[in-house]
Amino acid sequence: MRTFTRFVPALVLALLLSVIFVPIQPTQAQPAGLPFRYFPETGHSITFAIKTFYEANNGIALLGYPLTEQYVDPTTGLTVQHFEKGRVELRPDLPADFYVTVSNAGRELTYGRAHWAFEAQAGPLHEGYYYFAETGHSVNPTFLNFWQSNGALRMFGYPISEEFYEININTGTQRLVQYFEKVRLEYLPEYAGTYSAVQTGQLGREWLINDPYALAQTQAAPEIGLLGTATTGYAASIEERIHNIARATEMFNGVVVPQGAQYSFLAQGDFSEANGFVEGYAIVGGELAKVTGGGLCQVSTTFFRAISNAGLQITERHAHSFVIDFYENILGFDATVFSPWVDFKFVNDTPGPIYVFASADTANATVTFSIWGYNDGRSVSYDGPYTSNYRAPGSAVWRYDPDLAYGQVQQLVHGRGGMDVNYTRYITWPNGATRTNTYTTNYLPWEDFYLYGPGVTPGS
């Protein structure tokens, strides 16, 4: 869907730009290797896929500094972020290599513009210019070299005008320019003979002025910080479970939850064989059974703990039926999921978006979730866990598995007694406001559970 824009007189636009985009004071740089990067020059951050794209494509020179955080464009429904010289958008509908795409700022800002330079030509207007039949425009050798050396179609798109002279709204000087689908190239004669002679124009800034909703996103944001983290272990898991844990963790790495939004674990994606999951063991109806995606609860539990430690509002959490040895380091602090009925949900009640960084360390059999966002000063503490009403487990359960080797035995469950558990979370804000919630869990007794192959006598 096209957004129609209205042009603002150059002098007014220049004054608005000078007022709106005053740099804030620099702060200490963040350590390398984090999934985000903060720019004190404008008070905004780039994260995950956009950060990767930006740093791989000379973002400083071609896109400039970020002018907004990521936000959802209400017209297109796409997640976008404005930069000084353009806008990028996340396109899950496109192949993976084009998930991050530079928006068509050139087309957006010149739509309906009546100027001879935007009229398609039958061929090049000047000798030595390269003609693009796709759009009917030609490019001079200097602009063409810059286009070819800096990403070509991926970063600039096709030319949509001829070169012509235009008054630069930021400097008031006349420059030779040419519009492309995604950018505007400008020639700076004072840098003739150097790389800086050709630069991308500040279409990102100009777009903001014509888009009130985008303009409202430009307020400088706090520096992103760690809100909460959690790690769980899965040593001695079977191969299928290890595979599913790694696959699911990969799906949640890079999730961005907007301010005020409710997030659903199950809504994140498809946990089927078609999406890379295999059969593994899970608790179904109070019993251990083979299901596609077995091991997913390791991921949901780790995610839940990280969100809880970050002090976010949890709106749906279901405990396991039994004490699971992987999570018993903190009893009553787990979260099971089972599509489509049993979900884990939370609301991002922080003052900005949150960013989920997830990783599975298969060598050390651990999963880690870290929640990053704007720290409003809230702190989290816990009381407990407190247990009561203990019930002893019954006799061990043995199940034959013809896929196991001769004489092989696998213990899938280390039996635990049943019990009731209360674990209370306290959240405190700097102004003295508090929130308290108790995770109440009723674990059933659970017997040792073994799989055995040919040649094994159960119970031996």
C-alpha cells in the first residue's frame, strides 16, 4: 500500500530538522558482541538482524545514524526503522537473504513529482552514461561506480530520475543529484577525486517530516541494558531432545516485543517436523509420551525464568505435572507448553521494546535467555520456594523400545515425590510502587522411567 506524502517548503523543513534532531550527550560505548548497538549521537539503537545488515553494508556511510527505534508501520504492518539517509524494513515474506530490506524512500518522496528528470527516456541522454532499461534512466560513470561498489540494487535500487541540480534543504546549496528507488545520490565537488565526492542524501530525515507517526518515534530512547537472564541445563538428555532444544532456541533468538504488547510463546512459530523438529519425549496427559518437539519445555522454562527475573508481567504460566530434574534447582519455577492449549504469555510493561537474546550451548548442555530493554529501575526479589504435602513416588516404570541397541537402557525420568510449592516474586520500582505474585505449583509423584532394548530384563 502506498503512503501519500506532502512536500514541505525547504526553509521550513530545514528549520524543523535542526530542532528535532539535536544530538544528545555521548555515553560510554557498549561492549562488542552484543546483539544491539547504541548510538549516543541520536539516542537510538540497532538490534539483531538490522544491526547485522547495517554493519555488513557500510551502514554509517550509506544509511547514517538511526533516528528511531524499530516500530511497526501502521500503514504497512511492517517493522521498520528510520535512519538519516533511508529506512529499513523487516520482510518475513521474502527469502531469508532479504529479510532486512532498504525501503523505497526515493519512490516514496518523489511520488507524483512533476519534473522533467523523472520522465522515462528511450536511451541515455549523454554519451558514456549507463542506461537502465528497467526504469528508462541513465547514470553517469561517477554515480555508477559508487552504485556498483556499495550494494547496487540491494542498497539503492534502480534509478528513477536523470541527474539534475537541486537545492539541498540542509545546506541551502545547489548540488547535482539523482534519485534511485531507495536513495538519493549527491555529488559534492569540494571532495572531487575522493570517495566522499558521492554521498547518499538524507532521505530518512525528509521522510520523517512527512510522516507524523514516524516523527513521533524520534524521541531519544534510553540506552538498552540487560533486564533479566536465566540459564538451565539439560545434561544427559537424549539426542532428539537436544536437537529440539537447539532448534527452538534458534527460533526465539532475536524476538522483539513492542512496548505494551502481549507475547505468546506458541504464536512464535511452527513446532512441527516441517520446521525442523523431531519426535522426543514429553509429558502428555500426565504420562511420558513421544511427541514432535519433545524438549520444548526446556526452552519455555528458561524463557519464563528470564522474563520473571526481568520483572515483566506474566499473564499465563502452567507448571509441569511433575518435578523435572532439569529444573529442580528452583522448585516451582518452570513453565510447560503444549500446542495449542498450554501456552506461556507475558506483557511487555517496560517503557520501550524488549529484545530477546537466546542461545543453546550444546557442548555444555545449557540454554540461556537474556532480556534486554529500557531499564525503568525496577528490581526483582524472591521468597522461597516453600514445599508442603510431600507424596512419595511409586515403583519404577520400564518400557521396551525396539530402536535401542541390545542390552541398552536409558533412564528418561529420575523419579521425584509429589509436593505443593509456593514461590513468591516481589517487584519494586524506584518510586516505591510494588507488585507481588506467587507461583503456585502442585506436583504429582513421579516414578523412575526407563527405556530398555533387546536382551534387558526390566528392573535388573
